[in-house]
Amino acid sequence: MEQLTQTISNLVGILLGVVGAVGVGFFIYGAYLYLTASGAPHQMERGKSAMMTALAGIVLAMVAYGVVELVMNAVVGSPVDPNVPNPATPTPTSG
């Protein structure tokens, strides 16, 4: 199970990197369209639309990464044993 978890984490990390690189590239393309529009409203709108779409895609990828991490932690996370004391809580001392 540990190998499967590590494989999924690696795959998600790689995919997030690819999506991020494509998103940044698309954002740069939109910025290029916007900057080279020379005042043409249609070209400026295309550039703004490309930049907003790229940002939305990057944000969506981050949210998807967060959801995958939450699901992985919920599925693979260690079960809580009520008989084992929590190390974060102080134990009463006599004295």
C-alpha cells in the first residue's frame, strides 16, 4: 500500500508540474496577444481571455491537487487507536 501511495503522489506531482508549465505558457501567450494588439479591441479581448483561462486552469489544478491529497490522507491515513495515548496531550504527574 505504501508503494501505491508513493506512486500516486509522484504521478500527481508530475501532472501538476506539467499543468503548471502549460498554464504559465498559455498565460504568456495571452500576455503576448494583449501586448501586441496595438489597440485592436478584438485582439486585446483574445489576450485577456487567454490569460484568464490560464489562471483558472492553474487554480483548478491546485484545487484538484488538494482534493487528491485529502482523499489520499483519508484513505491511507493511519487509523486512530483509542487505547494509545496522544503524545500531544500532557500526562498527569503525581507530586
